[in-house]
Amino acid sequence: MSFRGYVSGQKGLTFPERWKQGPDNEKRIINRWYLMAKAQAKFRDEPWSMTFEDYYHFWHNNTDRRGKKATDLTLRRIDDRQPWSRHNCELVPRAEGER
């Protein structure tokens, strides 16, 4: 993964005992994405019932395919009337994700 790891602002020191998801850098990156997506759903007043494990299920093998190009992947709800959940979401190319 080309994404840089998270370190503190103090001379590049790391504090693994503070990491919620452990020393796995991929999990820590996906956890940040999860928290941002959950906050965005709350801001848009959309129901959210997805756990970190559910969110990780979608992204753990696709972190390098997430981005801003039309061919990159995005997470979308299948039915907009249902909450964000593992059974109501799918990964699709960004070009398809916009409805």
C-alpha cells in the first residue's frame, strides 16, 4: 500500500499502545475512512448501522482501488430508504455510484 502510515507530529514517533485497530496500518487507514463516512452520513441525516468490521469487509482487499477517478471504487447503498449496512451496500466504480 502506498499510503503513508500514521505517526505523531513529534519527530515521527509512533505509539502502538494507543492504536484502536492495532499495529496493522491498513486497518488504521480503513478505520479513518470508516469514521469519516459515518460522520458524513450523520451530517446528511442518513441512518447508519454499519460496524467497523462490516466496513472493513468491503475495503480490506480494495484499498488501492479507492480514489477519485471514474474507474475507482466507491461504497453506495443499494436501497436509499434503508440504512448504511453490510447487506445494503456494495462497491461500485465511481461512474456508476452517482445516481
